[in-house]
Amino acid sequence: MKKQFVLSVIAASVAVSPVASATNGYFTHGYGTSHKGMAGAGVAISEDLMSAATNPAALNLDYLNGKTGIIVGAELFSPDREYRISQPDFYAPEGFYLQSPGKKSGNSLFVIPEFAIGKKLNDKWNAGLVVYANGGMNTEYAAQAAEQGTFYAGKTGVDLKQLFISPTFSYKVSESTQVGFAPLLVVQQFKATGLASFGGFSSSPENLSNQGTDTTTGLGLQVGIQHQISEPLRVGFSYRSSVSMDEFDKYAGLFAEQGGFDLPSSLQVGVAWQASAEHQFLLDWQKINYAEVNSIANPLSNLMVAPLGADNGAGFGWEDMSVVKFGWQWQRTAEQKLRLGVSYGEQPIPSTQTLFNILAPGVQEWHYTAGLTQSVGDNTKLSLMAFYSPSKSVTGSNMLAPNQDITLEMSQSGFAASFEWAF
């Protein structure tokens, strides 16, 4: 029964949309309901089984007293995104002008699942399986007729989903140091519509748009360490490798490297200070290396030197992103813990790259979060989280149309709940 239950949860996680937009670029702002309640901070601490998604060294299951632990949860994620188009003072005959005033995207509510199971094997080793969404992109701009739409080719948008399935192991080196490692199986799905007007720029126009959903897989590795410097002070470090994914063959004429869409590497370092028995403060720094992936980082100006889909084909023009995360925990009672968090990262889209990023307006910078964990019975806990990311906009010129500006804007909010129990 236990095996069937676990397999059913994993299958459901894969079936549910992992995520369709995210917060720091296209990475989610945190992993697990507890850490999301602190703006994603906590690489130096072990809160629960889902902490292993932030740092595999955080898989510390001493608190389960030899039992097997399970977490099942979900986030309701609501992004509000739109683009606005200015009226140019004149129209150059060779320009690709977009229609003013712009549009808001449909699809404003997504379900993001999380699941983890783990057990302490002996005095040194812990083992677990963590399933979670890394991030993604989604836009859907309606069209009134087949010849209309954002890019004059009907309903326009993209849908990128990323799911991580991660067997995780941690090892206690000493009473003050623990290390961890986690192989990563990554599953991606992607589809695009309404891009046929760029066929003249593509190396494979028949594999540019409206080809349905394509699925790819890849393998990577995450490693981490936690160390207790002194009684009140802990430090943590986690590094996730880049992931070489199979190509999106159905979109070989859109993404650079004949449909390549690898995952960039990332790292997170942080400290945790136990100011008193009740209060803990966390400070993390995260780096996401978007520049490693040509289909994400190549600038739109590459349209002038290479077709879409070529090794040097145009991408979204994103830059690397650094994020600072601050979290606070208050052990209010033996049964209840409260959390607050705030994070900031300069968004990765230069103002020169607004045209293609109508499809992927990942411009968020600030995130404000709150959460709690409440014991609700023997070996059972409920965790809750809510977050808000205020509206952020980026304005820049339409590179294919002189004298026209494009503004991208998005705000986000979300709520999550998860249950943890032991048996």
C-alpha cells in the first residue's frame, strides 16, 4: 500500500502542470512551502523533507525518530502579465510594427505540486526522493481572427514546464557538518503558437510554431554542504549543475542549436543565525547563470547574422541573475512556527530585448512572503505560505520597427499548503 501510494503521488505530480510562469526569471522563488514562506531563503537549515530541494545536505531526518516521512503539497500561482505597444510617429515600409495598445495574457491560475519522501537509514545516512517544479514560462494572447494576433499569426504564446525528480542522499561527516548529493532527472514540455510570421527568419519554418507539445528529458546533479560554525551560526552552500536536455525537435526552427533548451547552472549560499531560542534569521544569495544557454541568452540582434534555430540563432537575450533572500522564523509555541521573507533580484531582460520577451516577460524583482507551520496531530504538520510580487515593467524599442516602443509588465501572487506526516 505504501509503495502504491508513493507511486500514485509521483504520477499525479508529473500529470499536473508543474508551473507555467515563475518569479526569478523563470525559476521559482523557492522550493517547498516552508522555504517559500521565507522568500526562498534557508540553504543553511533543515526545516523538513522539501528542504532537500534547496540543498541536498539539508536532508536531516533525525526528527522523524526512525519513521518514514512524507510531504504532499501544492501552490496556487497567479501571474498577471501584459504588454503595451506605443503608436509610432511614422511607419517605415520595412518595419514589423505591432498593433497598439497591446494585450493581457490569459491563463491566470496554475497549480504547482510538491512531493517528498525520506527516511533515516542509519546514524550517518539519510535517503529521500523529492519531486518539484523548477519553473517555466507561459503566455497566451488571444486573437479575434486567424490573420490577427500579437505577431499577425493567430493566438500567440508559449508554454514551458519543468519538473525535477530527484533521489537525494545526505551523509553526516561530523556532529557539525553534513553533505548531500542528488541526481536530477528533468522533464520539460514546450509548445508555441502564433509565431509563423517569423518564418522568413527561421532555418526551419516548418518547425517554428504551432507544432503542439514537445517533451524532452535530461540529467544533472545537485550537491551541497551545511556546517555549524558555532551554537547560533550555521552556513550552507548548494550547487546545481547545468542540465543538457534533448532538443525540442518540433521547434528546431525556433530555439538556437536546432531546438536546444538546456537548463542553466545555479548556486545558493547562505547563513542562519539563531538569535534566541525563538527567533532565527536567514540571509541567502543565489546566482542563476542564464548566459550559459544560447536559446535563453542570445540577443534578438542575432536575427541579422543567423536564422532562428541556428547555433547562434536569436534567443530571449536574458542576462545572469543574482537574488538576495532574507527570512525570519519565530517559534511562537512548541506547535507553531511563523515566517516572513523578502527577496530582491535585478530582472534579467535588457530593454533592448522586449520584442521576443512578449512571450516570456520574466521581469519580477521584489517578493514578499509569509508562512507558518502548525502541528495538527501526532506526527502531522500543516504548512502554509502566501507571497506577493508587485508590478514591474520594462520598456524598450521594437528592434524590427523604428520608432515603436514595447512595455512588458507583470505582477504575481500565490498561496501554498502542504502536509507532512510520518509512519
